[in-house]
Amino acid sequence: MRKLNFETIGSISAIVVAVASLFVAWDEARSVRRQQAASVLPIVKIETPFRNDDEVRSFRIEVSNVGIGPAFIDRGRIAWNGEEVRTAEDLKFNVEDTAGKAEFWTAPIQGQVLGGGDTFLLYEVSWDPNAEGAQEAAFTTVQTLREAVEISACYCSVYDRCWRTGMNQLGRPERVGQCLGGE
């Protein structure tokens, strides 16, 4: 058996330290990248709040970024019983027939940029709370809209990580490789 001299032991030790340092640096860089991505993580929610009190009865469709960083909505789809909707007239359901009044319809959600904490009002319908039959009309309309309207969106972070979410979706948005087609 050959004896190891000081130079050989020193060389082997330097190689071991270098490999360990390389692993630590790689792991730290990976952790920093994950932390940076998490620090700008967008979380988009599409919600349908219904307000029913003495002051107002209203139904809204809101797209909110409850995350920290901006959300770039690359693809969006709004459908009424499976058919794509582009304007309020396409809803095929006249809320004015139920004593309601459509107050607001914005541009499609596709192409919107939502900063952290921002909300984009997509649609709102309201009823005069003092009008005769307004409460029943509101409940009927809200139920119909929640059952017939489908909204989905695909959005990306500043790091091009993308997710798909839907209206009143519970849980986390689904991670996707990229946003393709009309979501």
C-alpha cells in the first residue's frame, strides 16, 4: 500500500471542498430563484359576489389578483351555456326582464394586466331593492347567471410561469406550461 503524502491529501481535500461548495452554491441559487418567483406570484380568482341588503341588490363578476405580483392574462373565455360571449347582448338573458339593469360590461379579460391586489370588474347587474318583486327577480337572475355563465382565464407571471383558473374555482389555480388557445 502506498503512503499518501501531504500534497495528495491536500489535493483530495481541496477537491472535496470544491465539490461541496459547488453543490451549496447551486442549491442556494435554486432557492433564490424559487424565492424570487414566489415574491411576484400572481393568484387570479374569478368570483361572483351577490349583495342583497336594504341599500342595494347587485350581482358582479370580478376578476381579482389576490397574489403579490402582476398577472398577465394571456387567454380568457366567457361562455353562456357553452357559446362564447363577447358583449352583454350575447348573454341571451335579458336581465331587464327581471326588473334588473345591466350597469357595466367591460372589454374581454384577455390582454388585461392585474397588479397584486387589483380587481377588474367584468360585469355588474343591479336591482332597485324597493321595487316590487326585486328580491325574487334578483335570486332568479343570479341563479341563472351562475349556472349558465362559464369563465376561465390563463395567466402568467413576470417569470412566464402560467396557470389556468375558472369562475368560483376552489383551491389553487392549475399550473400549465403556457397559455394556448381560448381558455
